[in-house]
Amino acid sequence: MEDIRNAILEFAEKSKKSKFYFSDMEKAVKKVIPDVKARMVKKAATSLINEEKLIYFSTGSTTMYGLKGKGQTEDH
């Protein structure tokens, strides 16, 4: 689980965009850990959100993820 979390954080930090879809995050993790399941990526992302390292960004129809403090992802 820790290696999945690290892969997510690495992707979020290197991403040119401040917000990204779950599918983009999943693809990035699969490059590092090819046999990872989507459910494990979701669990790792949720744990990072609970620790406030990642945040949700909702457009109303779509939920995106963002690295806390990067770009315009804050609700201020």
C-alpha cells in the first residue's frame, strides 16, 4: 500500500496540471506497479485524502483529485 501511495504522490507532484482524474492517476501508478488493481489505487488515494495530502475537487459532475497546496485546488 505504501508504494502505491508514494506513486500517487510522485505523479501529483510531477503533474503539469493541479487537478487530475482518477483514471490519470491510476495509469501513472500502473506504470510503476503494473499489476495494481484500481481498488487498491482508490484506497491509497482515499488514505492520502484523509491525511490531507490530496484533496477532492468537484465540478458538480466530475470529481477530480489535486495535491493539497498546488495550483488553484483550495476552496478559498
